[in-house]
Amino acid sequence: MVEPSHRRTVTIGPVCLDMLLPDAVEAQVRAELEPFLVMADEPGRAATLRVELVADRVPASWSDVAQGESVAVDTSRYRHLASAGLRFPVDGGYVVHIQATGTHVFFAGSARRVVVHQPDPRLLALDGIRTIKSLVTVLAESAGGVQLHSSAVTLDDGRGVLVLGDMWQGKTTLLLELLSAFRVRQLSCDTVVVFPNAGGGLGAHGWPSPFSVSHGSLSDHPELAGHFPQERRDVPYDTLWREGMKAVLTSGEVVRAFGTGIAPSAAALAHCIVTRFRSDGPVGLTRLTEPAAVVEELRTVYLGSRDPIYHDWHGYVPVDDELIRGNLERIGELLVRICPVTVLTWAPSATSLLKRIPELGSAHKHLGTLLSAF
């Protein structure tokens, strides 16, 4: 028997989805999406399309299909998400069978309706979330937005500060420094969606992402000591950084540890920082004033539907390369106009380097008690 569904909306910036979901999965979906994607009981504006999560099996004719077009549903490095899929036509549209979970997702041909079928509530929530996030990604691009590899904070006045950077350029490390030493709230830990607004400015919205923190960063912050893996307490500090292993936390766990909170969006931006990590220098701050240079930086941290992790696996909402290119150029030009854009080239601090010397590392007030062997 199909469990009754309840109507909710999911919004981020100008994007709005109408959603139907059963009680059995609502708590899990909310825990994953909120507060970054806002779920509400009543629609505040017209929804772009409807997504239905159905805790039931699909028609036998769908489950018996053995051939179709192969699609890479998820290419992320999170094992519980990675999956290939099989896409095949059915009456009224097409279906993607997610092979890792057995879930079938129906995409209506003209009704702007997507239905996720999975009898297991845990797997229904998992694939419902991945479907919603993928649809929101392309809808954000359709609305002129750009999804960027960026952490971000908000200041006391509510304006946002973006910290753009590719992998291993120190976005998360700098975010932890900001949360520890500055009066700020977290906007996002890893991914930000930036939209132009009606006033000619830019708004920034956080994205529901895992908060991945390197073991080196965990060992640098007493606030996070409780999350440091017990089995890693005999690993030298320098090795923690060199190996690059990470712990996965939630944004809520991190901000509570630092005594602050989450502000999932900012209607205006105060500053944009581009991070570059160099262990051998030189370090410093450089202002970017040319739109072309800022656009190029945005291209290096783009995380939208053409990115291997956030890619458009279903192809349901048409978005072409020219639209994405135009969005990047428009937002880059607006960034230069509305706020300073600064390249921050940085390296380990003197304290961080001294902690790599075993005799001094063991004497450090926090590290010495956290790591038991050098």
C-alpha cells in the first residue's frame, strides 16, 4: 500500500520545487536539505516542476527492462552515493534505473513531473535527495545562477564573504579560522550558489554538502578535538597533513563547536576571496579589478551541471554550454562592480610549521595532548 504523501515546497533563491513525500522519509530529507534548501508547507510562489517520492514498487514492465542508455548517475567519491544507471523510454516519458539502490526515477515528457519509486524508505530518501539536488542545480543555472566551489561566512550586517578555491587550496581550513577567530556565521562549508538579484547585485546561498575536514585541521582546533579519530592519535602531525585523510561532519556539528550558527544565505556580498595555497611562498593579498580575470577564477571553481560530481545525469531540464558561459561572465562582471575581489596566497603559519617539529609538536598545549606519539 502506498503511504499518503504530504505537499511541501523546496526553494533556494528564485528556484522553487513542488514536492510530495511520505512521512517515512520527511525527517531524513529535511535533515539533509535544511537549512540550505528551504522546505515549507505551503508554496510561496509558482513551482517550476513537481517531484514526488513514492514508497512503492514500480510496474513490472519497468523492472524487467535489461537494456537502455547507460548514464553515470553519481561519480562522487562518497561510496554510498556513487552509482551508474540505465535510462530507457516508457509511456509518457523515460525512466532512469539507479543500479546501486534499485530505485526507478520517472521523468514525464511534458508534464514537468518527476516521480522517484523505491519501497525502502531509507533508499527512497537517499535517491529523492540526489534527484532534488540535481534538479535544483540545473534550475539554478536556468535562473541565471552559478554553483561554485566555495566556503562562505556572513558578517554581523548579514553580508556574505565568499572564499573560492579548488581542492586543497585551503577553503575549509580558512573557514575554520574564520569561525574560530572572527565574529561570523557559516553560510556554506563547500558549495555556494550565486544569483543576480533585481537590484543589480548578487545574493549567495549555501548548499547542503558534507563538511569534510582534514585530520590536520581537526588537530589544529581544540573546539573539534572530540571529532578527531581515536585511531589516528599516534600519527605525527606532519603525516596527518601529508596523507590528506578527512573526517566528514555536519555543518551543525561544526558551528556548535565554535559557538556560532548558520546563516544559509546572504542578500548582498561584502567581499570575495580567492584562495591559493603555497607552502614555499610568496604570500600576500592581490586585488583583482579586471572582469576577465575574475571570470577565469570562477571557471576554475565552477561546480554546476557540467562538473563531474554535480553533472546533469537525467537531462530533464535543458541547459546548454552557452547559458552557463553567459552566467559565469555576468556574475564575474557583477562581482568586480559590487565588492572587492582579493586573491589570498597563503602558507602554513609559524605555529603550524613549528608543530611539525616532533620535539615542539609534543609540547604544543593542544596538539601534545591530542597526539600521543611522534
